[in-house]
Amino acid sequence: MTSTSTSTGPRRRWLPILAWAVTRAVLLLCAEKVLVLPGPDVTSDISVIYRGWFEVLKTGTFPLDDVTWQYPPAAALAVLGPGLLPFLDYTSAFFVLVLLADAAALALFLRAGRRPGNRQLGAWVWIAGVALLGPTAYARYDLMVTAVAVAGLFAAARRPRVAGALIAFGALLKAWPVLLLTGAAVRGRRARSLWVAAAGTAAAVTLAFVSAAPGALAFLTFQRDRGTEIESLGALVFHVARHFGWSGEVLLNYGSVEFLGPGVAFVSTLAQLLTAAALGWLLLWRLRAREFTAATLADAAFTATLLFTTTSRVISPQYLLWLVGLAAVCMTARASRQALPAGLVLLATGVTLLEFPVWFGHVVASDWQGVGVLLLRNALLVAASLIACRRLWVSTRAGGRAAPAKDTPPAEEATASGGRADADSCASGACRPSPAAGGADPPRTARTS
């Protein structure tokens, strides 16, 4: 029995690495067009748009005259990165950098999964989720951003300064990682370390880019005039309306395929109001939350990102990578209550591969096949959002059913009587929960959003 268990241990450790290697080999074959999926070429963003930005950025300025540049200044590093591999063409070099980021994220999940109170399930969610999105996962720089966000969340429990710096840097790559601070502590020494590091890093990096090149903050105005992208939740209104004589059209606009025509501005405004309502709910949750566990920081980040993604005017396929990464962090912690929403996100990611690129022509045409797959994907996201909200609320209320996080470091602010920790100091994920906490041909697509 001893020899058998000893031999199966190493095999189990190698199994996720083998699964990652096989799935990523298939992704690279698809990205390099050895294996070709139906639908538009998902790599044109790299070979045309990213490469164009690369040439502009090399001159010492941001793409001031290109409204498709809608990213914070640190995104320039991802675009310029392939220049570090001059022996490869730009597209292949980009794939290599994404592969390295993917491998680094896997290493983080495997390492975190071996800690007390954690498990390897997060690594499997990452392996499966990235694979389910198909070659789009390697044809955008979002995987790099997600890897930084994952590192920030894992660092929060033991290295709050590092976590703050990583979260700020991630937000300057692509704004969404700022949502990782949703459940972060606001009192205590560790909390101050995290917030000061985040603010200092954000200020220093922004100042460096503003000083180094003109146009570092141009993305703030380029985002303003975005419309309703055809894959968003609100777009379903126009997909159905086209069957009843709606006079609008589908055009490439601000880097994505959007609806333009009567009623679009109104639906876009409704989407923004939904996003504002989501922000209001998150603020209410934070004010009412009482019991925090080692998983609360990740659970709150996952829930907040789900809400903002689902209610956005734009839901590009690569956005699912954000959710997959955060779902994987949640599933690493045994204390997390987000298993069902994480599963729904994985299902939505698989459906997204059908929506883009496989059936994207049907989506653009608004035929019933396209509408059906889009309705299914967005319904999964809505369901995941609502369930995540409910579980986050229940798990952090007094007497909630959050699963205890065993063997996590005690909070510095814990009191001597009863072992109860200050709720805000626990929100960084570095505490033990209190005893009360229980358990037509489609147009050419430029998908740079």
C-alpha cells in the first residue's frame, strides 16, 4: 500500500502539467493555423492591429489617431513585448509570450493548491477554461493581464505590498483588475500596506508613461463613444428586432462589431445604468458584510468582475478569460462558496467558442442559430452573476454558511478573546474566520476590446 500511494502521488502532480501541455499544443496549432476552426481569423488582431500599434509605439508615442487604442498605458508593454524575440515574426513572438504567461499562471495555481486549506481544483479550472475559449485565448493580451491578477490575489494573504503593486499594475494593463480591490481590507497594518502599494504603484507607473510618451491617457476619451457590441446582453434586443423590421445596421466601430441605429443609444444607456446598479449592490454588500474568510477577497473579485462583464456594453470573447482566472482562484480555496458560478462560467466559455469564431457569421446575421447561441451564453453569465451575488452575500453575513478556512494565517487584528478578527482586516484573505462563520458574410472583425 505504501509503495502504491508513493507512486501515485508524483503521477497526480504531473497530470495537470500533462493536461496543460496537451491542450496548449492544440491551442498553438489552431493559433498558427495548422488546425483551422470555422469562422473569421482570430489572429488578425495581432498581425494587423497589434503590429500596427507596435510600429507606432516604437516611435515614442501612443497611437493618438487610432480610436481602437482603448487601453491604459501599461498595455504598451504587452504590445511591445514581441520585440524581445527578434528571431521570430511578431505574431509567433506574441504567442510565445502568452504561452509563458499561461505557464506562469499554472505554476501559481499548482503552488497555491499545495498550501493548507487549498486544493488543486483551481489549476484544473484554469487548464479547462483557457482551452474551452479556443485560439482566441492566445490571440489577445488578456491572458497576460489575467495572470497578473491571479498573482495579485494569491499574494494578498502573505505579501500585501506585492499584492497591491500587482493589482495596480494589472489595472494599468487593462482596467478591470481594479475590481480585485472590492473585498480588500480598509483597516489594519496589512490593509494599509496593500492600499499604499497599489496607490503608489499606480501613480508611479502612470507618471512614468505620461513622462515618456505623449498620449498615455488618450484611452480615457476613446472609450467614451463606444456603442452596443453585438455580443453584449443588450444586443439581444436588436438581434430579435432585426426579424421585425428594425432599420439599424451592423458595422465595425471602435474596434468591435456593433449595432448602430434607432434605439442603440437608449440600450447603451440602460447597460450603463445596470453597471451603476451593480456598483451600488457591491457597495451595499461591503457595508453589510460581517463575516470574512480566507476566500472572501477572491469571491468578491470574481463576483464584481462577473457583474461588470455581464452588464457591459461590450462582451468580447476574451473577457471570459478574466472570469476563468478569477473562478480558478476561488476554486483553489476550499472556503470559497463560488463553485456553481465558476461551473457556469466554464460552460459559458465553451459556448463562447461556438459564438466566436465558429458561428460568428450567424451572430452577425442575427439568424436564429446565432441568436440562440448568444442567448445561451449570456443567460449563463446572468445566472452566474446572480448566484455569485447571493452566495457572496450569504457567506459574509453574520452567521452565514461560509466554509471555514483551515490553517490560514491568523489576522494581525484578531482579538485575544474568542479569536474573532476585525472584518475589514480579514477581507484581504489573510485571516481565520470567526467561529460564527460556517460554512451574410460577416464583416472583417477587429476584436481588440
